[in-house]
Amino acid sequence: MTKRFWLSTLVIFVLAMATDFLLHGLILHGDYALLPNLMRTEADSQHYFGWMLLAHVLIAGAFVWIYQRGKEDKPFLSQGLRFGLAVALLMVVPGYLIYYVVQPLPGLLVAKQVGFDLVRMLILGVVVAWMNK
């Protein structure tokens, strides 16, 4: 693991945490508040914050690791968008669709989650590609 790997992982970790908070903690907060039987309260969630940090460390490390091994000698922007889309189609979209099947989530909320997280993955993809040109 190189210095570039660790620096990229740190940046993706911070960006993933920040965009996750922006999306789920702010933008979709009102939607989640309407589902008190499905979502933890904010106070209860704080007890599990360490797991959130671990999840984002794993996301960042795997994101950078996979990107670095699959990058090609092509412009970083198109590679980053392609990579972000691939990750979204592999994990984000199916994950929310599965949650929709097993939990009584409103369809509009799932559509918002998919749309916003798709954009989020595209941004992360472009950043990791830019850092690893």
C-alpha cells in the first residue's frame, strides 16, 4: 500500500462521511423522521456511531483499492464517472431496492436515496480518479 493509497483513502473517507451526513442527516432527515418505527432516534443512533466510522473506513479503503487496480490510461473524469456508476449499480441501487422489498419504505424515499446516492458515488468516483491520475 502506497502513500497515494493512504492519502486517497483518507480523502474518500472524509468525503464519504461528509456527503453521507449531508444526504442522510440533513436532506433526508425529514423523510426518515416520518418512519419512527423503522429508524433509530438520533440519541439511540449515537451509541452506534463507531460502527458508522468503521463502515466508512471500509468503504473508503475498498473504493480506492478497487479503483487503483482497475484504472486505465484514459482521462480521469470519464474513468471516475464510470467507476462511480459501477459502484452505484453494484451496491447502492440494489441495496436500496432490497431495503424497499423487506421494509415498508415509501417509494419516493427510495427514489430519493437512489438518486442522491448515485450522484454521491459519481462525485466520489471523480475524486478518487483525480487523486490517482
